[in-house]
Amino acid sequence: MVRQGQISDEFWAVVEPVLPSSSGRRGRPWADHRTMLEGICWRYRTGSPWRDMPAEFGPWKTVWKRHFRWSTDGTYQQIMDAAQQAGLLPADAGHRVEQLLAVDSTIVRAHQHAAGARHDSVTEVPGADADRDTGGRIELQEFAVRAC
């Protein structure tokens, strides 16, 4: 059983009025905002992938879509502002959240072609097939044999 109830009733009373309403929206009514917010909190607390989200929060795609929508439309900022005005969060809470969610650049990896070099500045290996050459001087062993 997943521990629900991460969001207190006091916090929910402040946050609920700021969340988007499904009134006037066509289609199926939204799943419960509180359950979705609990699922998002669970995901960030555990650090697990979205696909590993327990069924108690509903389909993982639904929770992810709600998180993505709230990230792009400014709902999270409204939640933070409302909680700060109510005195539930300290004044520097936004800065703390940014530090918590900051990505450590030592673990970010890019493909070798994402280095940003211009294509015309790459020196070609004489005799190398242009469609198989990936831009390095001698990358494949068969190119090394040709160079000898």
C-alpha cells in the first residue's frame, strides 16, 4: 500500500482554489486533482520512473500529463504563491525547490555529435566513406587499417 495523505488538509484548502477547473471544458472530467498531486509528490519523493507509479494514483500517463500541463501553464507557480501567502512555505521556498530539482551537470551526457562543432571545420580522413565517417579522425578500426 502506498502512503497517501502526503498533502495535508490545511495545504489542500489553500491550493485547491488555484487549480484549474474542468467546468466549461469538453470531454471527460478530470481525475481528482488531489490524487494527481499526491502521485506527482510520490514520484519526486521516490525518484522512480513515471511508469513505475502505483495504481492507487491512477494511470501513470494521466499523472504525467497533469504534471506536464501544470508545468507549462503556470499552475505550479500559482500553487507556490498561494502557499507562501498563506504562510505555509518560507519566503525562499522557490529557491529551495530550484536547488532540489537542479540537474547535476556531471551526470548529463551528450552524444559525440552534439559537441557543437561546425560540419565544415571537421577534417576529413582521406579515403573514408563520407556516409560512414562520423567526424572523428580515426574512429572505426577499419579506418585505422586504411591509415596504416
